[in-house]
Amino acid sequence: MLKTPAYAAPAVRAPLAPFSIDRREPGSYDVLIDILFCGVCHSDIHQVRDEWTGSTFPMVPGHEIIGRVKRIGDGVGKFNVGDIAGVGCFVDSCRECEYCRRGVEQFCDKTAAFTYNGTEMDRKTPTHGGYSTQIVVDERYVLRIPSGLALAAAAPLLCAGITTYSPLREWKCTKGDRVGVVGLGGLGHMAVKIAAAMGAEVTVLSTSPAKENDARRLGAHGFALTKSAGDFEKLAGRFHLVIDTISAPHDVNSYLLTLRALGTMVLVGLPGEPMPLAAAALVMASHRLAGSSIGGIAETQEMLDFCAAHKIVSDVEVIPIQKINEAYERMIKSDVKYRFVIDVASLKK
Ligand code: NAP
Ligand code: ZN
Ligand code: ZN
């Protein structure tokens, strides 16, 4: 076993604190990665606070992992020692079911091994995420990071990037489409950059007036404050596609009415509480409401290559791990510009 310094939530809602975990010795197809940076996703907060229920503790969060390959098993063909590699939201799956064969391993019939707050496919060994100095993962579930991407800023692509790229592709975002991005946080700012690169005319719908200049700098053509019901009037019937990234319960009906007839709104945000749906907001103009969960390995690699080609990375605030609890508090207040990324060197001190 490989002794590994980490930061963990010892119990539900407890502050994160130093912790030690054991990683397995790399097997034939495993890659041992020295973690350099790990992004901080709002999903880390939901799970530490058990807002989706079923969380297990102690929990070492983190699923936006970038590092350098330190050691490889004798069967590894995709990586060499010294390569830069990435790990996203899952680290294994059954590899045989319909979903695994289709490359949407996140829906594996046997339940994928999520990077943390889950188990390996043996269903016994708990998984631990990237708030730690190293991780061992089968090469099939490790991403190649294209050269030329700044490493700290590329880490959030492994979750925020793929989670927004996947629905934009699925719903065929294309040149000239009017796309609304709801919530300008980690996911939202990636959605703006990626949709703009796909040629869409992007409008940010935000509750934070101070984010307007940033929204335009990130590539948005428009900005709409959505603090009160009246703010929605001028947006009625406007968008072909809306990507909703809000992390807290909100009135989805107001946002549905910003769609054109036959337009689609995709929820990627995952508030822990149910949200009421008014049938009329959906039915009267044949609006469609969909959800989207991360993305498979092949699509994640496609997204990384797309981002490299378009020079897209995240706008990050790099923090030492010792500031993680403060970063959570700031994210809950929507005070994020636009992704916190942990410099894992701070864990080695
Ligand atoms: P984040 O960085 O904290 O950003 C969330 C943004 O939502 C905030 O910056 C804020 O934007 C807006 N917001 C927050 N509370 C709000 C409220 N009460 N009313 C209206 N707007 C509010 O979070 P994130 O990391 O982007 O994650 C967003 C959500 O996506 C989380 O629920 C996360 O768990 C989920 N997620 C889902 C997937 C998936 O596979 N579907 C993957 C990753 C994350 P403004 O300041 O602009 O209003
Ligand atoms: Zn995430
Ligand atoms: Zn499977």
C-alpha cells in the first residue's frame, strides 16, 4: 500500500482536515499519478454536506485531477512515466454492459466506481478523490492532457468542462444559436466559453450584477440579471438552448419561459431539493426539459482536444489546501471567479 497524505471531511458537514489514505500498488494496467492540481466542484460541497443523501465518511473529495505519471504497470500502453494525465468523475466501470460499450460509462449497469464517495468495482474498497497527493487508476479511465494547456487551469475541464460540453454537443449547439447559460460559477463559465467557441450567441443569466463584465470577457454577448420575476419579461421566447447550472433550488419555470418554441433546457445543476414544475411552462410552446450527467471517457478526451484547439481553459483561483473550507463558504455565496483549484504541493508541506 502507498501511504498518501490527503484532506478529508471526517463526518457530514464537518470541516475538512488533514487525513491519510492508502492507495493500492499499481497493477499491470494501472497508472500511478502524482497529483499536481485538483479543482473544487460544487458537487464536492453537496456530498460533504450529504445533500444528495447516502454520503460515506471519512470522505476525500476531488474529481478534477491533473498530475504527472510517476509509475506505470507492465501492461500500460497509453502513458509513459512523466506524462501529464487527468482523472475525472469516475475511475472504473464494468466495461461490458450496454452503457460501457457505448462509451457512457457514467451510467454503467453495475454502477461506475465514482472517484470518491463510492467504491471500487469490488464494492468494498472505498474510493478517495484528488484532495490527496497521488492516485492509482486503470489507464482506460485516465485522460491524456493535450500539451499547451496551463495545468492548474485545465484541471476543471475534467468535470466542469465535460459536464457542459456534453449537453452542448447532444443538443447540437451550432453557429447562430441563441444559448442561455444560467449561473456563472464553475460550470457556467465553462459553458460560456465552450458555447461561444461553437459559434453560439451566448447570454448569461445571473443573480450577481458584479459578474457582468466578466461574462462578456469570457465570451458572452449578453448578460441578464435574474434577481426578480420582472427581470424575465424581456427574455421570454428568446433561447434555442438553455444550460441551467444553478446549485440551489430555484424557479425552473421562469427559465423555461425564456426558451423559443421547441427549445430545450438542460439541467446540469443538482440542487438537493425538489423544484416544482408548471406544466404550462413546458407544454404551451413544446419546450423540452432534459438533464445531463458528466460524460464518458471518449467524449471527455474529445472535449479536452476541443479545448486545446480553441485554447480554452478555466479561469481559476489557485489555493493551498489549507484554504479549502473558506473556498466552500465562498462558493456557497456565489463568490467564485470562476473555479477554485487546489495546488496539491501545499499538501506535501
Ligand atoms: P458553483 O461554481 O458554485 O456555481 C453555481 C452558480 O449558481 C453560482 O455561482 C451562482 O451564479 C448560481 N447560484 C447559486 N445559488 C443560486 C440561487 N440560490 N439562485 C440562483 N442562482 C444561484 O457550482 P458548480 O461547481 O458550477 O456546480 C453547479 C451545479 O452543478 C452543482 O449543483 C453541482 O453539483 C452540479 N454539477 C453537476 C454535474 C453533472 O454531471 N450534471 C457535474 C458537476 C456539477 P450567479 O452568481 O451567476 O447567479
Ligand atoms: Zn464535478
Ligand atoms: Zn458497465
